[in-house]
Amino acid sequence: MLPIGAEDADAMTFNPDSASAPARTEPNPVPEHMVILLLEAGQGFLVKLEEAIGSGEPRLTDHFSRKVLAIIEELHRRLNHEQGGALVENLIKLYGWWRREILLAGEQGEVERLQRVHAQMGEVRQGWEHVLFQGEGMSESPRL
């Protein structure tokens, strides 16, 4: 004997390809969409990191530093290292500089460093948006 409701389990399983599934309104994601989302999230955590540094909360500073650094590491991981090229080399250098600036900002309490990284993340994000969306920005940068 099946548990109560078990006979309906298949009917409750969502199948996005079924005829009764709602129509998709979003385009299929491409890797560049994730890069845009990562950059936007990085900017948001930079705002929180600046607030943590300003409040003198070392645990929060460490927490948000780790969040931003993890995002930068993910951006680095998503680069096409096999094809390489000047763009990849320049992004590797930029991501390394961002890491150093974030670490120094946390150690020395220099939020100006975060503001520079924030601005550059916004420029890189806008560049990807321009490429993907024919110049129409899709998101706004969190404000520092």
C-alpha cells in the first residue's frame, strides 16, 4: 500500500517541458548573464563592506570581505582560460587588483579602495550588458 497521496506524486512533479507548463518569459540563460549577476552582487556586498568598515565591526568586515572575494574568485573561474587572449589576461590582472584592494581596504579601513573597485565592477558589468542587450542597461549599480 502506498502512503496517502503517493499515487499523485507524479502529477505533482513539475515538468517545464510539458504541454501544461506555463510559457517561459525569460530567455535561456547564457554564461554572460551569470557574470552580470555576479558583478551586481559584488557591488552590493561592497556597499555592505563599506558600511561594516565604517561601523568598526571586524566580524562584519571579515564576512563581507569573504563574500566579495568569493565572487571575484567565481568570476576568475568563469574565464575561458583555454582560449586565453588579451581580454582574459587583462581580466585576470583586474581581478587580482580587486582582491588586493579589498584586502587592503579591510586591513587599513580605506573605503576609497572599495569605491574604486565598485566603480570598476560597474563599468565591467555595463560592458557585458552592452554586448548582451545591444546597449540597453538591464540593472542599476547599488550605490556606495
